[in-house]
Amino acid sequence: MYKLQTYIPVTRFSKFCLLLLLLVTGFTACKKELDAPTPFPFEAGNLVTSKDTVVIDAANPGNEAMTLTWDAFANSLIGNKVIITYGEATDTVSVASGATNKKFTNGELNNILVDNLGMAVDIEGDVQFTLLATITTKGDTAMSNTITVKITPAPTGAAYAALWIVGNATPNGWNIDNPNQMRKDPTNAFQFKYNEVLNAGEFKIPTTTGNWGTDYFMPPTNHPPITSTEVQLIPGGNPDNKWQIDNAGAYKILLNISSSPFIHIVPFTPYAQLWMVGDATPAGWNIDAPVAMVPTPGNVYEFTYTGTLNAGEFKIPTTTGNWGTDYFMPATNGEGINSTDAVFIPGGNPDNKWKITEAGIYKVTINQLYETIKIEKQ
């Protein structure tokens, strides 16, 4: 007796189905192998401070008050900001790209605490610090832990008494032993000026001379447009960001180092004519027809006046017929013939004037690039 067995013929169709099944199975296995791993979460890092208690040393504004560090990897595509909070008041300080620390000098930190956060001088308070990290290409953000530091502010003042400018854009080039010195603005202790004919090249602003490892005022990124006003104090000058002058010529550079720092780098076109107006001059207070100064041959920045001056006052307008024009003026009202600063004052406010106490023949020389004046009795 025979056992009946079922027989299923292998046709071309069944072979195709089997092959298709194998392909799908293999594709699924490969797909699983190629799946990207789950990325680590974006973190700002753990924030720590060099000091739990800080007493601001007003006598040494450029010295370190405290340093914040965080353990995130240095990455130029991650921008960091330090959020500083006291009570209900908050301020934000940008940090150089790729940095993993932020050093605060006594002057910088003190100005933030007193001017921006409203802390009382000589009274200890709890100040909170938090790091905000941002992936600049995506906008993703992450916050660090918050730390509290007990800080006693001091009376505010400019962090540096002198600053310099170094680089091949400047007359003295890359000479850190003898860089060109900036002039402190006589009208604002937090502002420094450097007015000069610059070469095409680079520059940065050191806080001391003779040491390439000093702290610098620098742009947050290398070679920003000169129209950018952003500036940061970079401990040790790392990363080594610099400003770039593309077109040689006369420039006026104004650096503000207050708790809200900024820089203005402006190409300077000299005025083709300057005047003197005031009751010390022969024309008196006639803004429509003031006394014209004489350009110095071969020097487009310099003008002179030689002639009679009465006992009285005068200032130097850049146009006629308009009291609201821009002026060159003394830093304070009533300065006499020993004055050396001729500060450019947009709109002429405050309305400072030079004072002549003795009538006579005088020679007045003004340099509009360097903003200097010489008043000589003949």
C-alpha cells in the first residue's frame, strides 16, 4: 500500500517569490545596521568658579577678580554667553567662540555689578552665574548649572588707565615692546581713541606692553567687517582674533571699555574748510559768516588762523549757517590757551568753548585728524 505524498511543483513564479523574500529580508537587515546611533544630548558643561567670595579690588582694576570655567569641549561653532543675575536684574556677557573659560577683571566685573545690576558699593551680595551655550549653525541652546558667588562691589571706574594698539596696520607694526598708544578720551574715562593714517593690515589692542601673552581687547571673531561694533576682553589673547584694515587711509578708532563695551572703526574724510565763531573772533557770534581758517599746504588735516582775538570765547564749526552743526571744541568749557584737545562734538552738545582772557595777536592751529589744538600768543 502506497502512502500518498503532496507534491508542490517549483515553478518560475515561486522562484521569483523566494528571491523577492530574500531581498527584502537582506535590505531590512542592512537598514538596521546602517541606522545612525542616537546622538548625545547637547550640553553646556558644568560651570565652576575660581572663587566663592570676591571683594572687588578697585586699586587694581586690571587684575583678575574671578574666573569661570566649564568642561565642555572647545568648539568654534558653539557660542557661549554668561548670564549674571542679582535679584531681579540680569546682564549677559559674550564669550569668545571656542573658549572654555571667562576671566573677569576687577574693573570689568565691578562695572557690570554696579552699573548694570544696581548693586550697592561695599555691600556683599549673592550673584548668580549661568552659562548659555548655542550651536550657531542650528540655534539649539543649552544651559549649565547655576553657581552663586558672594561679591562685594567697589566704586566704579575705568578698568585701564592706558591702552595700546599693535599690528602691521599701525605705524609701529608688530612691536609689542613699543606699540602705538591710544589716547584716553578727555570727555569719557571709559573711552580710548586712536586717530591715524593706517596701512592695509591687522591690529589688536593689548592692555600692557612687552608681553605677547597679555590680555587684549579683540573682536569676537577674526577679521569682522569694520562696521561691526562688537569687542571683547580676551585673557591671554587666545583665540588670536584681530581687526583687518583692507583699505589704507585715515581712520578714527573709538574703543569703549565700560560694562557695555563697543568699538567704532571709521574711515575719516577731512573737512575741506573749518571756521572760528565767537565773541573772541572778529566776526563775533555770526554763524552765517564766521572767520575762515586757512588750510596748511601739504597737510589736509591742519588749519590755522593768525590774527586778532578779543577777550571772549570761540569754538570751531564744520559748516556755516547752522548752530546745530558739528564742532571741534575743548573737553571742558572755558579752557584757555594751554588747551591741547580739540574734541569732535557731533551737534555741538555739550556747548564747550575756548576762552581768551587777554586780547592780542594769536596763532591757532587745529589738526582735525588727531583732534589737537595749539593756541599761541604772538
